Amino acid sequence: MEESWILTANQLLSFHFVVLLVMGMTEVVKRILSKRVQAFNDYAPLVSVFWGVLLAFWVYFYGYIENPLLAVASGVFVGLYTSGLWDLGKRSFYKGVLGRIKG
């Protein structure tokens, strides 16, 4: 039987569930740490990528994904999808890291 790249309804729902889970966990961390750490919101996209990779490893260890590289790539994709690739570049690196080095 040929492998199909068409996503089933369960796969789509699972993906969106993971995205919502990463979004919620990132928001919890943001609310806890934004009052304690100055300019923490600049690094929130990195937290989102962290949660995505962590959940992807969890999925890998439970056997739903067989390739660890695919698990890491999926986790990074979910994290970037959640936070927005633009926010990662604009807020974390340009304003966050490079802004502190320049200033």
C-alpha cells in the first residue's frame, strides 16, 4: 500500500491540539515570568519553540514518531507556528539579543 501524504481528520485535530497546548503553556510561562524578568516577552517565541520540541520528544518516546530528527523538526515547526516566525526574528533576535549588544 502506498504511503499517503493526505492528513486525516485525527491528524489535523492532533496537530491543532498540540499547537493550542504549546500556546497555552507559553502563555502561562509569560504571565509568570514577565513580571519577574525584565523584557521577558522578547524571548517568549523561544519558550514556544522549547515547549514544541519538548512535546515532540514526548511523542517520539511514546513511539508515535519513529525518527528523532523528524520529532525535533516537528517540535521546532510547532513552536514557530505557535509564536509566529516573524515574532521570533523581530522580537527575540533583532530587538532582544542584537538590541542589547548594540545598546
